[in-house]
Amino acid sequence: MSVYPDSSTAYAVFGELFTILTADEEFTERLRDADLTLRLVQTKPDCVIHVTPDQVRLGDDAPEDASVTIKMSCDTAHRLWSGTLLMPAAVALGKVRIKGKVAKVLELVPILQPAFDRYPQLVAAQGLVDGAAK
């Protein structure tokens, strides 16, 4: 059973997660310095997020163009944000596919801490506990 029962729940959690990141000056400065935009394509359920230093756009509003596209299932994203799967391992195992500069993505991982800290609260607020709906 998937951690996320539907796309609207995935958008609620991951949309807020990346909104938290774009409010963090260090994160947005690193995106600007690297001239980096992210497109996250998550599946099962579908959830598309586009992140720039200035905004987060979701779903149909998310442009196709980005300097880096990261594709994974929502369950894999949950494991990454929960800290039970590390990004280098996820890439090596083929759980995460990256189009663009992998090194740039790996450079960003250390500055994602504000989102890692908040992820458990965001999941709990949606009624998801230990990877399953209540």
C-alpha cells in the first residue's frame, strides 16, 4: 500500500515541504548561485513540483523546463524525507532518476535540513503515520 492515498495528499505535503525550503535564504541562494531549477516528477500517486529560487509551482502549473528533473515514486520520496533512504543510495539503486547534473543535486542535500525537520509534522497533519494512512 502506498504511503500517499491520492495526489491531493501528496501535493499538500510536498508542496508545503518545498514552500518551506524556498523560504530558507541559504537554499534559495544556493539555487541562484548554481542557476538551478528543479522539476520533481513523483508517481504512485502523481505529483509534479517545479522549484525555482522564487517560487514553487504544482501540477499543471509546473513548467516542463528545469535544469534538473528528478523522478521517483511518492513512496521513495517519503523514504528520502524520512531519512530511511539516502539520496546517493537511491540514485545507485535506480529508485531515483535524475536528468541534469547529479552533482548539483547532491550538493543541495546538506541544505535541505529545514525540510527534513518538518517532514514528520507535515505527514502527521495529513493523517499519515509510519508510512500509512490512519
